[in-house]
Amino acid sequence: MNRRLPILICAISLYCLVPGWGVAEVLDRIVAKVNGHIILQSDLEDALRFEAFMNGRPLAQVSFADEDAALRHLVDQELLEEQMRTGDFERASDEQVRERIAGVRKQYPEAQDDPGWSRVLARYGISPEELKRRLALELDVARLVEARLRPSVTIDAEAIANYYNQELLPRLRNSGAKEVPLNEASAGIKEVLTEQRVNELLVAWLENLRSGSEIQTQTGPLDSRNDSP
């Protein structure tokens, strides 16, 4: 079983006295079920370590609010993985995963050489294999969302012009930056608006998936908690 995060040790309520040792061994426990799939406390702690690592945060700063958000993320992740399994889904290639790992590694200056990189991973209790698996899943989820949602998004010229006049120009003027003509900014604005719309569609899709699924967490049904993707 993976090493525990200090902040979460007190949250685990199942203990077993080991004969002859006089000490308690912490046992894993179920924190959620998603359509029969079990999410364990150790899964949650692994996810918290990974999120801290990706954000460059010390493990000591992990809070119970982070735990709640991580559990929701795991539930949504399982729902999206179910969607991958039901269709002809093309997973991210090994090369794409290697490129993603290289990008993450650049976030840590001390990871320029292999020993430094190993120390960074060890600090967060993450093995190279686990990192590869988690980043591959992130890429797969992104590919699924893009394939399912982006084709339905249409951004017209009026929306682009409105964003340019109401958002971009005021921001440039307030910062003292040089104004960019609409024709030069259109492509970038269209991408921003497309991403916003994809995110809106993702929220709605996840809500629909949750409503059609059997989900139970340690604190009750998921729909009784605050919604967030």
C-alpha cells in the first residue's frame, strides 16, 4: 500500500493491531463507489500527491478542501473512463506521453538531470510508472473531451467582435499595451471562446453523466455536494 499523506492519516478510521508488535496498522477503506467501481482511500491520497506535484505545492499544504475536490475529480474521471471503454477510442501514444512528461519535468529546475528528477518524484511519493499512467490518462480525457464536444462548438464573427471590444481592448488599454487590430486578434479570440464553450459543455456533460449513474461517497450521494467538474 502506498505511503500515506500526513494530513490524511487522522482521517482513516480502520485499524488492526498486529499480534506481537504492539502497534496499529492502517487499513485501506472505500471512499466512493461509481457504478460499482470502488475508489479507495489510497487512490484518493495518490491523487492528492499527484495534484500537489503538478501544481508544485508542498504536501504539507494539502488540506481537507483539496481532499474533497480530489474525490470529485476521481469520480468524474471514472465516469469519463467509462465513456472511453464504450466506444472506439484512440488512446494517447507513447510519444505524446513522453512529451507531456518532459513538459512537466521542466517545471522543476532541480530536475535537469536524472538524479534530481528522481528526488523530485520521491519527494511526492510518485514512481515514474505512476506518473506515466496518470499523465496518459489526463491526455486521454482531454482527447475524449475534444472529440465529443469541440465539433459542436461554433463561434461566429459577432461573438469574436464582441469579445474584442468588450474584453480584449479594455484589457490592453488598462495595461498600457499596444492595441492589436481585430483581424490579427480574431484567431486567438476564436480559440479562447471555443475553449470557454467546451468547458461549459463539459460541465453539462458531467452533470448528465452523474445524474444517470449510481454514485455514493463517504459523505453521501455526490449530487448533495457542490458541483464542479
